[in-house]
Amino acid sequence: MGIPFRQIRVGKLLAVLKGAVVFPVKADSTGRLGRIAGKLSISNKGELILGRSVSFHAKPFPSSISVGKGARLWIGDNVFCNYGLDIGCTASIRIGSHTIIGPMVNLIDANFHPVDANDRSGSLPIVVGDNVWIGRGCIVLPGVTIGAGSVIAAGSVVTRSIPANVLAGGVPAKVIRELTVPEGWIRRSEQGAYTR
């Protein structure tokens, strides 16, 4: 389904052009039609893989992505990332296709500093399934898997894995209820839901 040319706004066109310039320079692999609106800081010393139609809306607050040496950050197709996003990848973070990430979200796969002298924790992978919605101000900590189709409520701190097709929230995040997510149903940020 195409969009008539006269319906394309100048801001969206500029965001696509910015993505077409920045992504190929900063990422190891990029899909078509990536968009950047606002300021997105990318430090890539590992492997950064971006799928098709990945969108960063980094205004009014900038967003930041850091991929450490030997680390791998993979972002699937049709992923929307709102402003203030902070991703710290020291080993492995995977974000599934059709995922929506709200404003001021942090995803970190390491603690970066030991808690005490006996702390031997290192990096633990983060996996976010397809068609997930991570609400405003959430923090996703090392070793977490968020199952496909799930929603993480605003302000939650995800310290343990969350199963598929549930609403989870709180500090620490816990399952609140199951969600109805039919196969092929995709949650969208701007146009409402649709079916593949």
C-alpha cells in the first residue's frame, strides 16, 4: 500500500533523507526507509543491524545508542523509537519487528559498575519479541526477554523475563493480565492496529 506523493509531509521526507545519510555510515547493515527526526547519537564499535522502516523520533529530547566492542544490537523491521531513548549494548540486544518503544526508555544489557566487591555480574542479553510495546519511562535490565505481543506499562522496571501476549507493569514489572493478540495482528503507533 503506497502513500500518494502529495500526502508526504516535508518533515517526514527530511527524516527519511537524514536516515538515508546517517544509518549507512553508523550501522553495519540497514534496511530501506529508515527515519531520524531530531538528534540521534550513535556510537558503534560492535555490530549494529537495522531493519526496514526503523524510525527514531528523537525530539524534543535526543536519543542515544551505544554498541560496545564485540557487541551486537539488532533492530527488526518497522520499529518506532520515541524521544529520549537510551540503549547501552555491551554484548547483545535484539529488538523484534513491529515494536513500539515509548519516550524516555532505557535498555541496558550490563550494570556497567559493580554493586560491591563480590559482584561478578557481566553482560546478559536482552531480547524484545515482535509486536511489543514498551511504555514511557521504562527501564529494561540485563538478562530480560519480553515475549512477542506483550505491553510493558509506563514507568516499569523490567528485571525478569515477561511471557508473550501479556500486560506487565510495576517496579519490578509483573504480569497484570493476558492480552488478546490474534496471529498476524500488528499494533501500530500512528495508524492504529492492522493485520498482516
